[in-house]
Amino acid sequence: MSDEGVDVAADVVVVGAGIVGAACARSLARAGARVVVLDRDAAASGTSAHGEGNLLVSDKGPGPELDLAQESLRRWAALAGELAEELGPRFPSVEHDAKGGLVVVASADGLAGLREFAAGQREVGVEAVEVSGDEARELEPDLAPGVLGGIYYPQDAQLQPVAAAEALLASARRAGAVVRTGVEVTGPLLGAHGRLVGVSTTRGDVAAGAVVVAAGPWSAQVADRLGAWLPVRPRRGVVLVTTPMRQRIHHKVYDGDYFAATQSAGAELQTSAVVESTRGGTVLIGSSREQVGFDERLGAEVLTQMARRAVAVFPFLARTNVMRSYLGFRPYVPDHLPVIGADPALPGLWFATGHEGAGVGLAPATGDLLAAALLGLSPAVDPDPYAPGRTTLQDLRPAPDPRPAQGAHEGART
Amino acid sequence: MTSYRVPAGSDPIEPGADRPLTIRVDGEPVTGTAGQTIAGVLLGAGQRQWRTTRDGAPRGVFCGIGVCFDCVVEVNGLRDVRACLRRAQDGDVVATTPEAGR
């Protein structure tokens, strides 16, 4: 790999101050590295601020993403208290809420599919409790009468992702990290043998022994500016927000189509009902997936589909007012696994990105894994499945550009 | 901090005649002056909070310009009315906890 010559005391620059960059910065700083975090905008202003703060095992089948999620959800449960203790009562709560998830279906076929999926999850330690329609309505009294049954996932949780990212950054600062916002990366600093030794920015050069790109759906562009390649693309999602109300929804509730939507590769619009309430009293209604680049123009079709699906699960929502909607971009990777580790082509470049809609949940384990790999510590989970050099990604690498690479060492493109 | 009503005649922005009106808030009469929003009437009567979050945190006027929805009340049976935007009319019936009893 490419970590020769990097010692534990080396400076690391983390590009991106979202939840994943914040978690990387904290893990690195607490392990003794001197860390500088850069973000072109404010901290936690991109993908982290435009989701629902999900910490989920329910939507993940057995495999590396579920392994990372299980480790990460354990970490969050402890971190919520650790951060509160470290940062004191004046710092906003991360609002960690072990509310549990409930997946419901209205057909026998749907239930059979859920049952099989849950059986696989149970084998690897996920708590998945089958519930009848009546039991589901005991958990959620306002569920539609047509709900036939489902699976209850007590390990699913939620938190406030902006507060959580800010808390991780504050904790990283206390360990010596420096966070600089409004600073955009413009190119690489290259050292001997073409090694990446920092970044040039709109506010001057930042030298570092290693560069970690944690820029979510914008990671491919940052990689490109540094002379590297990464197949991360934006996958858009929209959330509807109701006016505040008394609590009528107690878990994260979604219909059985959600998993299929997360695992699909299509660019076309896909929707499924994902409904939950927040501490502020609003109800968040999702979800949608579409690949339309970074287009921020909102269409009515996606809102209509989501609202219709949500009302099918919770009929009372038909008489609820929606006060706004927001949209964001998830970092989509074609093989549906995060990208965590060293770039196979450009020494000194590391990635922590590609979590699609699961970055908030996967952040702590990602930060620990990245820090362990970069600093030569022993990782809590096997890092290989997330390696940027894995064949499922590298097989997608475009043919080498015959023109000389601009601003980058020629070895950066293979 | 307290909130109170400035007499209409000494309003530094737009002084004018005081045309009193009365609205009912959760059954209790509250007086204001024509031109005030419902939030204005409530604030003028010294009331700064009329809603709570699920955790019990107080809510009233936050943004004051219709964006945050923190000040929503029920007015004449219509839910989710932003008190900061709705001009008070004499006789308005305002419920601060429209979900109660539903």
C-alpha cells in the first residue's frame, strides 16, 4: 500500500467537514495525528444536513456494509454519551434516539420476502422480530388497517446529523484538530516520486503527509482535482416535512419496497415510504432516489409519489399539512459499498466516502477504520471490502487519457 | 425579558388611532389593536410562548416572517396557521394546542 514514510505524528488534511470527515478527523486526532479539516462551505452543510439522520441495520443484508453498520451503531450508542460528557451541557445534544425501525407490508408475498431477508440478518446478529398486523399496530397505532405484518428492528436508531457532525468536529478540535471552512481545494501538492503531500486551496497551500477525501457526492470532483479517479456519483433524495404535531409516529416506519430501492442501480426515479417523527414535532416523509447529477430543481412528481406512499402506510397523514421539502445528494457508488482506504494509484491519497444514504450511521466506524489504516493501527473490522482498489470499482476505471495528465503525476492514472 | 404592547398612538414606525379588538385564545379573551398579527396580540399581552416541542421546550415567535413554523396555532378551526403572518380579526378563536382532543 502507500503508507510508507507516514508516521503517527504526520499531518493529515481531511477534505470535507460533513459527518464522515468529522468522524475521520476525530479518530485521527485522538490517535495523535495533527489534523486540518477543510470544507468549501460550512461544516455539515451538504449531504449531512439533508438526510434524516438514520442509524440503520434493518435495510442492510449480510455483508460488509452490515458489518460496518453493526460496529458503527455500537459506536454511536457509546459516542452519544461520550460527546455529551466531553462537550458539556451547553453543547447541543446529538439527539441519539434508539427508536427502533418497523418495516411493514400489505401483501403475503411481501411478508414472505421480508421474512427471508430477516432470517439472513438474524444469522449475523441483527435483532429482527416478526410482527403480525395487529402487533405492528400496537407499536404504531395509526398504521393503515391493510398492513399485514412486518419486521421490527429494535437496533435501528436516529440522531440529529448536523449536531452530531458539529459535536465530532468539536471533539476533534479538543484533540488538536484545526477546522477551516470556506476553503476549497483546487489542486494537489506533489512531492518526490509523485507522492501527494498536500493540497492547494483558494486560501493557500496546505501541506500534509496524507490527504483524506471525505467530500461525499463531491468526492469524485475533488479526486479529479488531485489527479485521481473515483466512481462516486450524486444520487438525489427529497424529504417532505410536515407541520409540528403531537407524536403519532414512534418508530422509523417504512414499506417493504425500501430495501429494493436502496440496492438498485437505475437512474430513474424510485420512491418508497419512509416515515418518522422528530423531537421538534415534525414528521419527515421520504424517500426517493434518482440520478440527475447535481440538479437542484424540484419536480412535483417525486413529492406526489412519496406523499401517496406515506399516506398508504399512515392514512392520517392525508389530513396533515406539509410545510416544506428539502433535497440532497447521496454519494452513490456502483457496487453499493463505502470507499475507505488508500487510493491504489496516487500515494498519499486516501478516501472515506461513498456511503450513499448511510453515512451518518457508518461515520464512527469509518473514521476509526480510516485512522487505523492510515496510522498503521489494528482495525476493528476487516478493511479489505471497502478498499478503493477493489476490482468492482477498478474495473470501471476509464481507459488512460492519451494526453498528459494536467497538474498531476503521471502515475496518478493507471 | 417581557413583551408588552406599545400604544398605537406612540408607535414610532406608524403612529395611528388605537382600534381595539379582542380575540379568544384557548377560551380566554385577549385584547390587541387592529393591524397586529395574532403573534403580535399574544406578545402584546405578555405571552412569549404558546406551544412546546415534544420534549417540552417552549416555542413561540422565532423567525417572525413565516419561515420556521414555530408559532403555528389553530385559528377559527383551521390548523397550522402561522401566528406571525395572520392579521388578527376581532372575534378570532385561537387554539394553541390544536392536537389536544383529536
